[in-house]
Amino acid sequence: MLALEHNVTIEEIVTGYYEYWQHRSDDCFWAVEAVSELCCDLAKGTDVALRLIATAEDNAYLAYVAAGPVEDLIKEYGGAALTLFEEAAETSPRVIEALAGVWLGPSDNGYGEWHRIMQMHSRPKQ
């Protein structure tokens, strides 16, 4: 059964996702499935991805989040997802760090916009 059918809170999903990453415990795989299900909707998926980014206390976990839901959202929704991430990055530099951990190629949805954002944030501030 899907976790979202059991009235699990977003906080429980975020905690479970971290626990799965930390321990690779089958007991927490439900959270990975819940995040994947939430990413089927742009707004819900972006919300959970931003919460995962906000709770990332180290770069290894941030990279895991970037390679998972952040990348999935960009590949599915392209510029629409990137617009939401870029808006969030105005108040959270960790979002740009997460975007830098995404692997996209020129044929992937959103590549041009993602590349522009990465170029813009790689320039030294004047």
C-alpha cells in the first residue's frame, strides 16, 4: 500500500526518507515510494523536495536528494520545476547546491534552463 493512503504527514515522509538513506532499511522504503508518488504532481513534489533539501545536514545527503526527487522533477516538468527551484533559491542557497548535483544531458527536459541557472550561479558576485 502507498504511504499517502495512510495519512502520513509530510514531516514523517521527510524523516523516513532520511532514515532510508542513512540505513537503507526496508522498514523505511515506504518513504522513498511516498516521495516518488508526490513527485507525480509538480507542486507536491517540489514542496517535498524543498523540505528534503532544507533538512540536508551534509553534502552526501544533499547529493542523494539532488539525484533523486530534484532530478526527477526537472526531467518530468522541465522549466516549470526549475522556476520553482530558482524562486526557492532566493532564500535558500542549498537549493542551488542541490541543482548543481543534478545530472542532465542536452536531450533531457529542462537542460537549457538548468544550464543557464548553473552558469548564472557559477559566476563570481560583483
